[in-house]
Amino acid sequence: MSAKKFKFGFVANSVEIADMFSECIDPHSEEVTVRYGTMEEAIPIATELLESGMEVLLCSDGTGSLLLQTLGQPIVNIPRTHLDVLNALLKAKQYGPLIGLTTFGSPIGGIELLDGLLSVRTRQIVFRNKAELVKGITEALDMGVDCVVGAGVSQYIVSGLGGKFVRVPLRRDIIIQALKEARAMAAARRKEEKDREEMRIILQIIKEGMLVIDNWGNVKICNEAAAKILGVGLQEVIGKPVSDFLHDSDLPGILKSGNAELDQICRVGDEYLVTDSLPIILEGDIHGVVSTLKEATRIHHIDRKLKEKLYLDGFVARYNMHQVDGKSPQMKKVIQKAGKYARTDLSVLLQGETGTGKEIIAHTIHNLSGRKDRPFVAINCSALTESLLESELFGYEEGAFTGAKKGGKIGLFELAAQGSIFLDEIADTSANIQVKLLRVIEQKSVRRIGGNRLITVDVRIISSTWKDLREEIEQRRFRMDLFYRLASLNIRIPPLRERIEDIPCLLGKLLEKYGKNKGALSPDMYAALESYHWPGNVRELNSLVESYLVLLGNRERDEALFRDLFEDLRLHNPRTTREIQGEKLESPLTSPVRSLREQVEEFERAAINEALGRFQFNRKATARNLGISMNTLWRKLNSG
């Protein structure tokens, strides 16, 4: 079997260097992918190349030094020698005796000897990033340097500043030597990976029963735990066919198929075993099988301890139906739906503005379901980066990426086994996460990052969002097929402005918490609360009234204090339905009657202000969301 070609990546800063490098490669021993980038631009390029399977990266100049410093192995930097620098300084001398020489990280030693040899004065421009390089070259030219000597990245900067430049040449023999070093590094890494993989597979679950089967189906390695499970002495197993001990196991069959077999049940005497078997595959060839043996009774014991730990770690639903406040017809409908939906195992999508209580409803559905004694795991999808969210949801194997925890990590889907997982702000997930969520729902299994086996999960998914997912689908930001799987059942939680009759009920517990009776809020105060638009919904209402009650202290009521807090709230949240900026708090009965045109204009301003805030003052997105043209938006913004 012929050896596989090495996979190299070359990060070049110019076409000339890339062409020279391509001429030096051996097409029989290596495949090379060339990408262009300089300094900091090269870091994500190099990371992408490594993630795509490149075994070694080659680069030159300051870019190579920066990558080596940032990423470490496996980077081969193609150096410039003193002879290369000497030739470049000799060419630069024709422009004048004062020469600038760019060098990454630290000054080049012995440059004084070259100065004396060539009768020039060299000013070294030491840099660690592109910003320092630009600054150093600019200062050197300002001080009268006749010419700058350096690599390709320096050339673009000098040319842009109108200076003279001479490139330090990159010799063919140096490139060939760098390729030899890259081949040696790649070969060493392959051997290291092979040794590490064999040891990892052998030792990954060493405390359990473990067997290693060779190409002929004979037991090559057996630990004490496996011998004890099989009921034989350790030396009685080694070198014997595995079929002599595990009669109903198909370990020899894996040697032919190369397919892993997980969670297989077999029997030894009166004891049932659960086996996980993985083929040892190196360079496409099967070299044996590693199998772990677990007694079923031990698995039950571990499962019980895990559930106890999950409970102690807080993976429980904290809210119940009696904590859902609201007597309005809209909320009664929500409560009724939640109760009926809880009896099923179908996915539920909760839609509503921020602060409406979506999380409380999610907790309630779990606690009313048949899964109430199982874990309830919640995660805010908008609060984490894509990579962190992926590792939290699906878990990862040891060594899956740099910084991965020793022993790997169990994902939230696994932790929520037989329970519920609450995916808050599901609309903010990336396309990659959406694809993986869809696969989990369809296959009812997850694959950890860096893992090669599927783990069956029985989880009920409850998700929420304040966004209109149908609009997100139209904008191609959310997958339609995932939407229909998440929204098997759908609950819309109305905003507070649609159920203002619930305000006294919502505030009852706050008043009780601070030892106040209903008299702490006057009818005019309640009227003001009912007239406000509440963009922050129940959360905003609680924040306002709780601030009032804390500042109220032992007093029975303080309308001036409430008025100040309420006015401050309105100033920071201009979207209201019945108030004008600067208007004093008045009873609705004494408020002046405004014309229909004034009320319409006010509503338009409030809607535009809210949309501008939501889309971070992006006028194009705001106009599209409001269904108006940019010209119309501009006119309405300037009319007020």
C-alpha cells in the first residue's frame, strides 16, 4: 500500500513567491494548497487550512514568524539568510546610504558587520504586527531613510507611502530545505497520531472491562475488569478467539465491516453486558477492534447517581402553573393550551415579546408533563457564540479541539435525557446549529464534537423566540423544515398591552413581598400603568414598581415619587400609546383630548423609534421591517 501524500498549506504574500514555491514541490509526495494573506490577515486563513486537514503550513517573512508565534506547530517558517539580506542591502545602496530594514520580533544580529562591509547605515524596523510595521516604516521614511528593505508585506506599505523598496529575495534552495523539514514534521506527526490513537482507544475507558482484538479475532489485550466480567483468569483469555468467551457477540464481524457497534447487549452466564466496539482504522486499514464491557447493573447504578447529580446541579423546572399570573381571557387561553400540550411529547414553540414570561411557561409545561421527574435543561441560544453553543448543546470528546476539557464533555441534550430541553431565543442560532438541531430531532441522537458515534437521546424540545420565525424563513435566516419540527405545537404569549387587566394581578405578589397593601398604588397610578405601552412587558412593569416600593420605604404611598420614576421610564422608552413626551402624569379622566391625526402621528413615531432601536438604527432594515420605503422613513423621521 503506497503512502498517502502529505497535505501542505502555503500562505503566500505575493504571486511571485507562490509561483516559486509551486515549482519546488514534489507532486508525488505532497499536495499543496496555496492561499494569500499577510500578517494578521493570515491567522484566520491558516486556522481554516489546519481545520480543513492540512498537516503542515509553510510561510515566510514576518507572516511566518507571526503564525509560528500565534499558532505554534505545525508551522514551518521559510527564513531569509544573512546572505539574502546582504544582497538586498547591496541593491538598496544605489538609492542612498541610509537604509531601513524590517525584521519581525527582534533585531537581526550582526547587522553592523554588513553596514561596515557595504558602507551603509541600517535602521532596523522591528515589528510584531502590521500596525507596528506601518508605524515603523512611516517613521523611518520621515527620518530620511533612502530605501526600505524587507519582505512582501513591507513592499505594499512602502509603495503606498511613496518610498523606495528592495525585497529580500527568497532562494529556491531555502524553499526546498523548508519542504524537507515540512515532510519530516508531517511524518513525525503521523506516527505520533498513530501511537496516540492506539493508546487513546486502549485507555479511554480503562476502568471498565476492555478487550483488544487483533486482525484474526484473537484477544490481544484484556484488562482485569474484563477478565472478571468474563469469569476467567487473565492469562486464559490472551491469544484465544474472542468467540470462546462472548458467544453472542459479533466482534469478528466488525473486522470485516469496519463499522462501530454501540450499546450492544450480550450475555455471559447469568449476567447481561452492554458492549461498545470500535474498529482501529489507520490509513484506511482495519488493524483490530477495541471493545468495552459494562455490566447492566452497574449502568443502572451510574444512571441513578447521574440523575441525582443533575437534580443537585439545578437541572429542574422552578415554575408551576400557579406561578403564571393572569386572569385575562388571553392568558387563560395560554394556560389552557400549556396544560393540554404538556400531556404530549411533541415539540412546543413559544412566541412572544421579551419579558412576557416565555421561560415561566416552558418550566410549567415540563412540570405538567410526564417528564416532570426528569431533568429540565435550559440554554439561551443568543447569549453564546456559535462554537460555544455547539459544544454546550452536543458536547465534545477529549482532544476535539484546543482547550477541550480532559475526558470530554457531556452535552445538554445528553444531560436532558428523558426530560426536556428549553432552547431560548432559538431564532438567533446559526445555519450550522440549525442543521445539527434538525438532525437531532429527526434521528433522535447526537454526535459529540470530535466523536464518531451516535448517542441516542429521548428529549422533549421546548423553544422560544420574540422574532417572527415565518419572516425569518422568508429572509432565509431560519430553516423552514426546522421550524415545522419545533412548532408542532405553538403558543403565542400576548404582550402586556394586550392584557392590561392583568396588571393588578401581576402586582399583587410584589406588594405582598414588600409588605404593602393595594393602597400603595392609587387609582391614578394604576391608570397610568394601564395607559403605558410596555415594550419590556411584565419584566419592565416589575422593574418599575419594585423600584417604587424599595424607595417608598415605610411610607404608605408617594405619588410624586411614582410620577418621577414613571416619567423617567417614559423618557427612556418613547413608545407609548396615550402619552406625549414631556406631558405630566394626569388621571385619564382629566387628560386633554387630542385629534386623531395627533394620535396617529404619535403612534407612527413610537413604532419607528422602536424599530430603529431593534435594528440598531439601520434605516434600511427598519424600513423593510415596517413595510415602507426608505424615502417614506426619511420623511417621517424629519417631519417631527
